[in-house]
Amino acid sequence: MTNVRAGAVIASVIARAPRVSGVVLSQVEAVNVELSVVLGRSVLPMSQLLRMGRGAVIPLDASEHDEVWILANNHPVARGMIEIREDRIAITVTRPADLYDFMAGAA
């Protein structure tokens, strides 16, 4: 289900791609896109970062039920919610990303 929703977001991007005689350029469909998810952010002094070791806990600016950022090649494309399905973590896409919110550090 998550792949279908993520596919819908990506399909909407491809739908806006340049067209030649009504056909999306095949090069666009052949591009690999790296997806990553940002759970939250934290600002720490360098001295604290340098003291961190195994087991260190980094506090984030997000709570358990906050939306996460979904990035495509490090660019925000959507927001989503974390789900646990059996023994896997999944993200359900909830809405398109707002670049201005991402740049401002909105949770």
C-alpha cells in the first residue's frame, strides 16, 4: 500500500515531465531515485557530538505521532506517517511536501 501511494506522488512528478508527441520521455522513467525519510532534527554543540559513543541518545524535535519528511535525492517530496508492519518499518504517504516548511525546520 505504501509503495502505491509513494508511486502516486512520483507519478505526479513524471506527469509534469516534458512530453514529445504525448509520450513521457523514456529517460525520465529510467532515472533511479534514492528515497530517504527524516524522522526529526536536532542541534547539538560540537563538543557533545564528539563525546557521543555507542548507546548515545540523540533527542529529536519530533514526537511519536508527527509526520516524517520523505525525500527523493535529498529533496522533500512528501510527508508521511510511520507504520510497523510485522517486523518491518513502513511509511504511509499522507500529503505532498511543502518546501518552505522543510527549509524552516517544521516538524
